[in-house]
Amino acid sequence: MVATKRAQVRSVLERLIDVELHPGDPIPSERALVDKLNVSRVTVRQAISDLVESGALERVHGKGTFVTGPQVDSQLHLTSFSREMRARGLEPGTVVLSATEIEASDETAKGLRVPKGTKVIRVERLRTADASPMAYEIGYYPSALFPGLLGRELGTLYDVFASEYDVVVTSGEQTVRADNADGHVARVLGVARRAPLLVLERTTFAGRKVVELSWSAYRADRYRLHMALTPRGPRTGSA
């Protein structure tokens, strides 16, 4: 059976991705592919769409189509982003977008279990894996627990807490939900507006004391969560 032109173009792109390109590299333009492969622009677009749907490529509005990085599988456990990425053979990176001391709003105060208006440190960061954007994070930390934090290295906060303040995180509560990227998050992560996200909302404890309230938006095309499930209550043998 002769492969369709769409399948042939897809095969050419797959070989290009496997042999010549690296995560984050752009693929040739549609016009270049049309001229090189002697096919229609519609055929090229269909083949590219197939690879976008499979996760091999990603479209970034206004920039082009790029090779995606490896997808990270994560277990639900309490660890830092940097350690999690290194455990999967990826090089973590952090870009601190902003860091400032503010007064806690009602919602932040409730999450940190402090009075409204208490001084807290707000840290906004872009987290990368092998230099590719992975997550956008906003975290809040009680100023009273971490005096001088704004003058510290803010890339690996859990390590800073332990080494500089003798505060070791011991447990956490986390919720996970699906969402879509708004304009700001899309720009930070380099994805299309309304691209799918996995949003993790975490409260972190050191003993009984809340030390962190954080919101993290992970690219759904780069991040997956795995959970081990065990029976709870009487086993009935039915689903």
C-alpha cells in the first residue's frame, strides 16, 4: 500500500526530529517544506498538525512550530522542582521574575494561617527543564520566618530554608486541577493562549507551621502526574 503524501511528509518530519533537531528547535517553515517536498501547503499543515497532536511538535502563536522536549512523569510527593527534574535526567533552571514583600490579602493570610496584612514575601518564578519552559510559579512565604530572604538565592527555596533558617519542610497538602493559559501565563511559558495547563496549589508545612502557599501552572504537554491507587474500605470486587 502506497503511503499518502500526508504520511510521507509526516515521516520526513519525524526523521528530521529524531536525527537533526533538538527540543526547542524550530522546524522548517511551511513554504520551505512545500518547496522541498513538492507537496501542497494543505498537506504540510495536516502533517504538522498530526505531530502537534501526538506531542512531537508544539505551535507557539506568532513564533512558529518547535520540537517539544521530553515529557516529565511525576509522582505526587513533596520535593523541590530542582530535585524532581534532576531525578529524571533533566537540568533544572529558574528565572526569578519578581520578588517583593507585601501585606497578605485575605486569601493569602488564610492559606498561611496568619492575620490579614501580615508581611509576606511573594516570589514569582519561571521553572525550566533543559532550558525549556516547564512551569510558572507564584509562592508566598511568611516574612517573620524568613528574615532577609529577598537577599538570598531564590532558585531552590527548600534548600535555602533548610541551610539558612533551619526550617525543613515535612509535609504538604496539594490540589491538582486543569486550566487554560491566559495571556500572561501563555507569554511566560511560551505557549498559545488557552493552551492546557495542570495547576498545582500547595500548602507546605514544617511541623505544624505553614511555610509556603504556592500556585504552579505546568504545561500539560510536558508534565504528567502518576498516582498509586489502593482500595479504601471493604472490597466489593466491583468497579
